[in-house]
Amino acid sequence: MFTGIVEEIGVISKLVNDAATGSSVMTITIPSGSNLLTDCHEGDSIAVNGCCLTVTSFSNDTFTIGVAPETLRITNLGTLVESSRVNLERAVRADTRMGGHFVQGHVDTTADILSVTPDGNALTFRFQPKKPEFLRYIVYKGFIAIDGTSLTVTQVNDAEGWWEIMLITYSQERVVMAKKGKGDTVNIEVDMMAKYAEKSLAGILGGDGAAASIPLLEKIVERVVAKTQGTKP
């Protein structure tokens, strides 16, 4: 579990792709003086661009992770090369402040950056998801994790299939997205609470997750009308 508050920006210093297995092994170097690895152990989890990955070895300023084929297919980690910069966050501890939101490190889909627009000293990013079905979990002023960064949704357009966030100056200096532009790809993890709410609603109203996305009021009206007419909803 993570919070979406990026601790460091690391650099891919070594990348080995295994054609036989379709997996990759990455060695990531952290900034000099960083305390990211001071309490690290083999087997610990570190979020890399929002993907929960396992540390297989480490030194004072580097750590190594293995990336499975499924992760490479679903996330933007498959596009990384040596010298690529990545967001890093250690797994949350019980005594850590929840500065962001609950982030599992399980990327749902990727999204393309449609535009980057300056707004004063902030930057407004517009995104379109690769899998449109995840747009239903993205709501105005809701949480979303983008490349592992906890951000607030500032606008959603369901009809056109996009949403926006605003990146303030402080964040621009501390996350990799500030250096990305139109056409670049980011990892997306929607708020897991929205998915739990949808499944719970499906249990109450019947049907699958898609049926649960129908507004509750509409379902109530259908049942009232059916009851009035003496039929089953």
C-alpha cells in the first residue's frame, strides 16, 4: 500500500530485457544523500511510476527489481530505457501520515496526454485513458494516481472521454510528469474506493459492475413504476 506522495525521482541505470521470458530486470539509481534505501530489505515493495514492485537486491544508492511480462504490457514500464526517470515511493508504514490517498500500486490502465496548458505557474494536463471503461471511476475533485502521484481531478468530460488535473509548482519539481508532454503515456490507478462502492451497489441492486453504474435514482424509479404496475422490475 502507498500514499501517492512521491519520495524520490530515480534513474534507470541498467535495463536487461529477457526475450525468452518477456520480462525485464531494472537497476534504479537514487539521488545522492537520499534515505529511500536506509531501511530497505530484500523483498520490500517500492512503487516505480505507480507500479508495486519487489526489491531483489540493493546497495547504498541502487536497487534492482524484476518486471513481469504482464506488468510490461499493462503499464508504461515497457517503454522505459536506460536513463529514463521514474517516480519512487516506499510502501506505507502504519505510523506514516496519509498525505495522499490509498494507492495499491496496481495500475489499471495507461492514458495518453492530450495537452499540457500553463495556468499561471501551474500546468493543466488533459488525459485520455487507453481503456475507456475506467473513466466511470474518475470524478470531479476525486483522487487519481498518475505515475504513482496522488492528484486531484479538476475536470471530467465523459462524452469526449477525458479528464484533467493541475500540477502545482511544488509538484513540478518532484515528479516525472512535469517533463512529459502531448502524446506521452502515463500509468493510471483509479481510486479503489470507487470500485468497492460499485461492487457493493451491484450486490444491492443486482447485476454486474456495469449495471451498478446506472444511477441509483433511475433504478429506484424503475422499481417504483414496476410495483405500481404490478410487474417485476
